[in-house]
Amino acid sequence: MNHFANAAAVFSAGMVAGVLALFSVGQDAASPRPNAATSRYEAVKALWEDAVLHAQLGQRRMGDAEDEDHFRWSLRLAESAAAAGAMSPADAFGAHLTRMQKLLEVTEGLVKAGRKSTPDLNAVRFFVADAQCRVLEHAK
């Protein structure tokens, strides 16, 4: 690894530490966060930490691009169905959650078979947690 890559890795690690410190400032331990929001935060935090580690090793990994597309288009479908009145927002985002849970099941199997990586799994865990948050937001 060259000196520029080493410097970039150290800078990235410092940025992650700084961002994580910002999230912890002013947090009242007595005020619980909703479980879905906590799950979403933990999933994206794990993915980011994996990405930083892989960057230090000279690799670029932030999950699978096809899984990202699956998430994005599933979300667009939910948003479009709700906006068009084809489904209630609760039903549209519930269907999105179901699609993301199915993607998680498939991804877990692929990880066990050695065909996907931990960053891939962490990204899909984020997708599920994000979908759970959206269901809660639209259940109000």
C-alpha cells in the first residue's frame, strides 16, 4: 500500500471516529430510541466500519450494487404506490419491508455458502431496518 493510501485510511478512520463521537454527544441515556431506528443505526455503523477496514486493506466494499438497486427500486415502488393511491402508505411500505426481509433471507444463505460477504450482509440488514423505520413512520 502506498503512502497516499495509508494517509487516506488514517484520515477515513479519524472521520469515522469523529462522526461517531458527534452522534453520542447530547444523547440522553434515559431516553430510549425506537428499536427500528437503533437497528438501522447499528447496521449502517457496522457497514461503515467494514468499509473503512476494507479501504485500509486497499479494497472498496460497501455492499453489493445489485442489492442496493433492489432496495432503491423497491422503495421507489412503495413511494409511487402510496403517492398514486394504489396502496395505503402503511401497506406500500409494509410490502417494501417484506421484500427487504426476503432479500435478507437470501443474502444470509449466500453468506453461509460463501457467495456473499459480511459487508453485503450488513448492507441488507440496513435495508431491512430502514424499511422498518419507514413502516413505523407511515403507521402514524
